[in-house]
Amino acid sequence: MTRTSSLVLALTSMVCATPEDDANCSIIGGFVYRGRKIPEIQGQYFYSDYCNSWLKSFAYADGKVADEHDWPIGRLGGSVVSYGEDSQGELYICTSSGRVYRIVKNPGNQHDERE
């Protein structure tokens, strides 16, 4: 049974766009990082593309996108299909191969966040 809500929702204009010429096929939305293990990425929204499995993030401040990042994560052995978040606010990437990766800080390179 579907319930009718008295809550009214609306959409705003587009917040962020990816170039169409990159052969992106399906943007996979993620989460805002709220964990404590990587304070440098606090408040960043992470997202990917199903076909290309890249990882990007941005912050949203004062009504606009700020602090955009491309994160080189290498080959994941499948397409990114979903994201997860644990009770501590740490983020996970789920792939079509059944693997789950936790986003961690790589001590050798700040821009490679894959474990």
C-alpha cells in the first residue's frame, strides 16, 4: 500500500555536470564523507560513472560547487554500482564484481584513496 505524504518536495537547478564527451553512461551517486579518519575530505560528495568507474568528489558551499577532485583509483575489477556508509561515516564503493572497497587515506599519495 502506498501512503500519500503531506510533505512537498521540489528539485533545484543542476548542481554539477559531467562532460558528455567522456563516454559516461550512468552517474552513480554516493555520499558526503562525514568520517573522521580523513579530515581532508570532510564534506566532500563522492560519485562515479558506471562505464568508466572513475571517482570524483566536490564540496557544496554558498550555493555552488567548490573544491572539485578527480581521484585515481585504478582498476576495480568491475563497474561502480553503489556506495555505502558505515556508522562512523566512512565510505565504501561497491562494484559489479561483488567487491567492496573502503575509501582510505593512502600514506604514499594523497590522491589515491583506494585500499
